[in-house]
Amino acid sequence: MSNRIMMRLALAVGGLALVAGCSTGAMPAASVQLAKGGRALASDSVPRSFGICKFKSTEDNAMAPGLVLPPNQNQSVNAPMVPAANVAARKMIYNVAVVLTVPDIKAAEMALGKLVKGCQGYVQRQTDNVFVLKIPAAAGEKMLAELAKLGRIGRVQRQAEDVSEAMVDLKNRIGNLEKLRTRLLALLDKATKVEDMLKIESELARITGELERLKGRERLMTNQVAYSTFTVTLVSALPQQQAQRLIPIAWVRALGAEITADNIYFGSPGSYRPFDYSFPTGFVVIGCRSSVMSTTAVSSEGLVLQAKVEAGLPGSQPEFWRKLIVRALTEINAYRIVNVTEVKVAGQLPCFRIEATKNIGGKDYTYMVAVMCGADGGELYLVECWGESAWFAPMRQAVDASLSTMCPWRWWQSAY
């Protein structure tokens, strides 16, 4: 009887090499407890976590349709993620590294936390200003677009790895090992000698340890497929303790910030204007607010044009405001200045125009502001225009021509 059992054990172990294709690394044997009567109870349970990542069942982690990169394995790619109808048949692991320049790192950290939560992801770890984020694969492009709204993306590195074959191989190896384990348990039931039982239990312990290792790797890869890894490094052009102190005027710091906002004021069109200004053809007034001395208009292409009055500083000169606004646009709101020019206006007052651009989510946006300074510097008259650069270009000439109508006096004289 003993020789027959040992022969079966040898055949079972041989089946492990021929069928299961086990890895060569020796694993620590799993603990095997002997119950009364000498039967081994080898558990194949696996912890529900692996390292610092937490996992759900395989069914919960089934890959949802989303966005994938070209199947260049283990290579950095610059091409954007693109939709794929057959995404469920391919198992891709994405890694994205982003360097993000922001005006205020602390504020960006808070905004980043909200962004990750909104994408149904989580922060895996944080080291100083470096964040490792896990984002659902289907939300990868959304995450990049939202990151661009927080600051200026200086560098993006993307990597894609196709693990479809590796996951199929893992699944087959796990299945074969489980069958082998079942056969060993059947042999153990028929064993009558302690020597035979101990040898079978030893092999069961080894098989159970290998199963635990492979199942843990399968769960890890399933999580890596379901959640892309974003490594976001936050940097700032200015020392953080000085950013707000250097530009202490709130409305100057906010210039250009509305380019990514979706809260444009829609109210009574009316006839109110904060100063005398003729909106160019192609723009329709959508809101007038006398309380904040502002009038907003939009074009059918999505450009926004706004005329408003802001409080200045008595005794200030146009050059002071020009330099301050340029610094605010570049240092606070991460714009690139295209040009700064003088503008002749109907009011016969000093006026300058600043045009700047920034890239948001892969698209170029233009922000333009014309600033007419009051006689004593106590009031500033602004015309702002912003939107996608492709929309702004054909309207630039009409917008620039309208700036010549800026005049702080005529409207007030006609109102009284």
C-alpha cells in the first residue's frame, strides 16, 4: 500500500512540473496542521490585501471599458490615450508621471485630493510634494485634463504594458495547481502510514504556498489594470511664503483664472456698461452686474468678453500695473506672455494690452486683457477676452478694434 501511495505522489509531483509550469523560486512552506486522525488541513486562503494596495474580488475588478495606449510594452509613449472598443479583451497597465507647476503648493495639494476623490481614485502614498495616485483606468484622460487646470504641466511621461498573456498564464497555472492540490488531498485520504502522510503534507504545504503567491500576484495585476498609476510632482516658481505677499491685490492675482471656470455669470442682458465700450460684432451680452461694475458677453464659438472696473491705487502709474499683471499671469496662473502693446483709446488715457497663452488638457487657450488707467490711478478699466486659441485667432482683429472705443467718461456723462 505504501509503495502504491508513494508512486501516486511521485506522479502527482511530476504532473506539477509538466502541467502546472510552476515558477522556479522556492517559496516558504505554508503552515500545515494535522487534525486528529492524522489528516492534513492545508489552507489556500490568501489575505485580502497585498502590500499597501487593497483589492476586491476578481469579479469586482473586471476591467470597465475605457482608454488605452498603443500596445508598445514597457516603452514611454507620447501619444495620447485613445478609446478602444476591444479594451475588455486586453489587459493594460498604465503609468503616468507628471510635473505640475503651481502657484501655491498647499492649495494645489488640497485641490489634488478633491480631484482624486472625484475620479473615484485614492492616494497610494505621498512623499513631500510627490504624490502617487491610483486612478481608475477609464478616468485617465479626465485626470490629465483636470491636472492641467491646477497649473502648468511641464512634463508628462506615459508608459503602457500589455499583461494580457501574463494574466492568462497566471490563471492557467493557478487552475492546474488547484487540481494538483485536490489530487494530493485525495492521496492523503488513502494514506495509512505516518511516513506517507508527512511526505504528502510537505508537498501540500509547498503547493499551497505557491498558490498563495500566484493568487497574490494575480490580484496585484488585476488592481494595476483597473487603476492607472499617476505620479504627480508639484513644483512652484516662487518661494511659497512669498507668493501672496509679492502680489497683494486680489483681483490682479485672479486675472486669467476664469479661463478654466464654468461659472460665467448669466443674468439680465440689459444696457448697463461699467464704462463706455462697444462690444465687437459676433458677441452677445449675457449678463450685466452694476454691483460689481461688470458686463459679460460671449461669442457663438465660446469666447468670453468682459468689461469691468477695478479699484486701483491713487498715484500709481500704468507701468506699475503692467509689470504687476504680467507677473501675476506668469507666476500665479502659469501663463506664457505672447506680447504687450500700447493701445490708443477714445478716452485719451494710457492703455496697454497683454496677450498670454497656456495649455490645458492638450489644447492651447488665449487670455487677453486691455487695461486703461484712470487719471490718478484710482480706477482701472479692463476689457478681458479668453477662450481656445483656435477660436480667438479669427476674432483677434475685431476684438482689438473694439478696444479703441474704451472711454471712462462718455457713459457716465450720458447717465446723468
